[in-house]
Amino acid sequence: MSVLIDQATQLRRIARQTGEGLALAGEGRAGAGDGIALATVIAVTSGKGGVGKSNIAVNLAIKLASAGKRVVLMDADLGLANADVLCNIDLPSNLSHVIARKRELADVMVDGPGGFRLIGGASGLARMADLSDYDRQSLVSALAELEARTDVILIDTGAGISPNVLSFTRSADQVLVVTTPEPTAITDAYAVIKVISRDTSDAKGLPSLANGLPSPRPLSLLVNQIRHRDEGQLVYERIAKVARQFLGVHVLDAGSIPSDPEVPNAVRRRTPFVLANPRCPASLGISQLAMRLQRGVTPSADLNGGGFFNRMSRWFRR
């Protein structure tokens, strides 16, 4: 068995002995053969930048935390990380320090507004595939420890279809694709769904469809910045229909967030809008999104992969 798996087993054994093995949010999903519950991992991604993906991730983290979940938000947009800016947090260290083994994961996690924990992104590490074996081992070991102590891990990926983005979407339990009603955003959102649904790099250990191909990662679509109620549903139906017809993929409806002047106002104040104005239309939309996710709008798949850590380590060993 590899050194990485040995480390994960040891970390989880320690957590179990000290009572730190915590129940999975909403599912009670256990780790592969170790008797310990693992966090639900939700990757928040988009086809293009500027659709409000990071803002959605930050405010969703706050809403899930307010429901009593232990939530960690990892800013995995390694080249253009900005979750700390949205939260008005000055980070003394970030993910790059963990990878370089200059800090432990607990040292770089900071308290975010509203009760979640934030792992700041590492500027300058644009391509995860370029990391050395030593660096990869550092990262997945840290993630293994995190996975056993958290209910929900939100991963704010970069935009687009780079190998870095795909590494997180293929390892997550659920993928939330964010778009806006703009034609370019819709086109790019469909492109992301197409690539993720056809990404079979992690096929080992995944359940199969009747035709023998690996089943796709559960995908849901959130339409941000809608101008009227029907606009979000129209965008969702358009993308879902094309994905079903040409990809054979069922895209789940995560709802929509209305365009709201409170959102840019909150960004300028560097205060998440669900805290700045909990009753504004955008905040109510985030509340509905959190409830949908907790009810299972993107139900956790039985991936038989031993959790996020094991799936990430398989990718690293390719």
C-alpha cells in the first residue's frame, strides 16, 4: 500500500481514538473500511470568470454554517484566489505554505465571518499537475486530516476546464456549476458540464452505467444574477435539455440568485451579503440554495472511493 494511503489510515485511526471522527452532513457516509465518517465535498465551479462563483461559495459557506454544519471553504483558484478579499481577511499564510510544509493545515485555516473556516488560495500555483511528488504528498495528507473533522468542504475551483479544475471536480461528491443568463456564460457552462461528464480519468472504483461506462459525477446548475423569476428557469431548462439530448447527462436544478444591488455594495464593503443584509433577495436565494443542497439536490453518489482523499491521491499517482 502506498505511503499516502498509510498516512491517511494513520490520521483516521488517531481521529477515531480521540473522538474526532465526525458524522457526515446529511448522509452518514462512512470511509472505506475504517468506520469513520467523511465530509461531503462540494466543488463550486464555472465555465468563465465573472459569474459570481466565489461570492456564491463564500455566502453558501456562511449559510451552511448557520445551519449547524462544520464547514470549511477551500479557495482552490490557485492563480486568482479572492475569497479572503470578499471576507475582509488578511491571510498570514495560505495553501502554498502547507504544500511547502512550512505550515500545518490548522495553521493556515482561519475563522471566516459567519462561522465557517477558510483555507486561502495559493497565488502562483496555477497548475497542480506541476507540483513535485513531495508537494503532492503534503497536500493530500493535509486534506485527509481535514476530511475526517468536517461536515462539509466547499471547494471554490478556478473557472474553466484546466487540469487543476478537473482534479477537484472529479474528486468531489457533488459539483455545482454557476452561470449567469449571458450567452457567453451559458455557452461556457455547457462546455464545463460536457467536459466533466466525459471525464473518465477517475473511472477506477466508480459505479458503472448499464453500458459499462463510469457514471458521471452528480452535477447541478445555479443561475446567478437573474433579472426576473422566469429567466433562471429558462436558462436551466435550456442547458439541461441540451445536456440530456447530446450528452445523456441529467443536470439537476439548484435554483437561481436574483440580480441584487446589495451584492456589489457588500463586495465593496468586503462583507458577505448574507451578513450585510440577510433579507435581501440575493440572501434569500442563497438560503434556498443551502436548503436544496441539504435536501439533496445533488445527491451524494456511492463512489466507493474511500472519500475525497483517496480519489485525489489516485489522481496524483497517475
